[in-house]
Amino acid sequence: MILLAVFITLGGTTSCKSKKRLAKEAAEAEYRSKVEQAVKDLNAILDDETLWTLEEKEARVQTIKDWNLQNAEVDDLIFQVEKKLARERAQKEEEKRIAIEETNKATSTEAVLDGNFISIARASSASQANRTINETLGMFESPNVPVLIIISQSPGFNDYDRPTTIEKYLNYLKDQKKAGHKVHEIKYNSNGKINELELIVK
Amino acid sequence: MKKIIATLMIVLCISGAAIAQDELSFERKQAIDSLALEKVRDLSKYIKIVGSKDTPFSEANRVIDRAEELFMNDAEIGVSSIHSNQITFYRVRKYFEHLMRLNYDRVEIEWYNIEYVSDLQRQPDGTYVGVITIFQTFRGYDKEGNLVYKDTTKKDITVYVRRKETQIGGRTIGFWDVLLGDMRVKETTDR
């Protein structure tokens, strides 16, 4: 009876130890797999070998950090990747800022030009119109900047009136006393001056 | 036989494409119709500016340059009077210079009823040609402000619209070049 009890006790202990060992092995395998995956993903990010967006890359790094692997190689890779992603983030923000700035600039220049065209056409005197003409010419690279006027749009191409220059166009507004066109597209030179203007019939 | 059919099909395709290119859509045709009418309206404003005794000489000359650009090189403008049956033809610049020198203290020129009498029609060389008619009322006043001359003239202006191309900023731009031809007097009355 005593012998049976010893056997049962010993047998139970052995079974429990085996389960623990299996669990430990499984945990170790999972850890190794995570380390392997982390190293693979982090290296891929570092070498620009993924098609992930910046946000996806940042999310992946956060997931790896959340695993808390406490592995020297992984920690070193995380450090390098975070530095790289910070640079990419800064560059993206800068590009976004420039794009917003350019859109705002184009919108405000467009509004100023459209406003000046109307002011010239409705000027109460020639001298008032001439003042606005000179002010407007200051926004352009030269008085000879080409002005294109779209008279009709078809899929894939535009029909234009005979091209003119900005100086002639502004005087045309003064002479004809009508502002029948609005800004369609503006091109700038490296100094921020307009070097091509496209208008469209209102 | 197969070769002949294939050749015929290619020829038909090419000519079909050429016809398609020549045919303007209703919207495009309407746009060039309006453009040509607009050029005539622009001319009426230039005549008014140059005819006005209030316009400074330098400004009148600038406007004459712009007006000249509206016309074909050899275009002529007919001028009539209720005092004579004769119609005098002037080259464009000469017409405007004559207009500037008219012996009145004040001049009023109005154009109205500007419309097509002959729609723009495509010619074999691709040019669209049409005729626009206008009515012009001319009034001349002396220094006391008395109306000393008045007439109303019906004039026909031939318009030519050609498709041209130019290079701008490294791009080829296709544009419609509207040019005015001769301006002929059709009728002059003292009304």
C-alpha cells in the first residue's frame, strides 16, 4: 500500500515536471520565433525592402517593442530603425508643409490676380487702372510673360485664343473694361515670380 | 484580293481619322464663333478709345497697335459719308490715324447689333471664314457742343479663323488665330 502511494506520488511529480518542461520549450520556441521575426522585419525596414507605408512601419516597430523581447540584437535594431523612421517622419512632415504652403500660395496668388483683373476692368480712371497694372506686373518675371487663354476644354486637350503677354493682357482689361477670364493655372520661376499664366473664359 | 481589301480598309481608316480631326464638336465650334465675335467687340472699343478726343496721343497709339493686331496684314476699312456716294478705303493704321484727326471737338461712336450674317464655314485649306455685320452710329460735335454730323453705317467684316501652333515653355500650344479681314460699308444713312 505504501509502495503504491510512493509510485503514484513519483509518477504525478514526473508528469507535472514534463508538462512544465513542454510549456517552457514552447515558450522558448515562441520567443525564438518572435526574435527571428523581429530581426527579419527590422532589417527589412532598415534596408527599405518592404512596401509598407511609414505608418505601417511605425506600427510594426511598436508591436515588436510591445513584445519586450530583451534581446540585444533586437534592441540595437529597434534603435537604428527608430532613428531612420524619425528622419522619414520629419521629411514627410516637411513635404506636407511645403505642399500646403504651395497650395495656399497658389490660392492666394490666384485670388489676388482675379481681384486685380476686376479692379483694372472696373477702374474709374486710366491712372487708377495703370497703378493696378504696375502692381500686378510686379508679381511676374517680366512684362513679356506668356498668357494663355483657354476658350474651350475637351477631353485631353484645350483650345486656346492667340497667346498674349501679361502686359498686353492687363492693358486689354483696361481698354475693354471687362474681366471675362479667371486664373486657371500659374507657373513660378525659382524666385517665386510668375513665369507663365493660364486663364480660362468665365 | 485580300491585299486589296486590306489596303482599302487602311485608306478608309486614315481618311476617316482625318475627317474626324477636321470635324469640330458643337462646343468647340461655338467657342470659336464666340471668340471671333469677341474680337469684333474688342475692335469697337478700340475705335471708341481712338476716336475720343479725351484719349492722350500715346495711349491712342498703343491702342492702335493692339487694334492692328486684330487684322490681317492687307486688310482695309471702308469709310463713307452721307455727303458723298464715294467710299474711301484705308489700311488699318491709316484708318485709325484718320479717326484721331477728325475735325470735331467731340466724337461719339457706338457699335451695336453685332452678329453673324454668314456663319464660320470651313474652307478646303482648313481656315474658317465668316462674315459679321455691325451697325455704327457716329456723332460729331463742335466746340459749342452742337451735333454737326451724324450717320449710321452698316458694315460687314470678314473674319478668318485658323488653327495654329506655337511653343511656350517647351510645350506645343494649339490655338485659334482670329484675324479680321476687310470691313466693307453696306449702307449709310443719316438716321
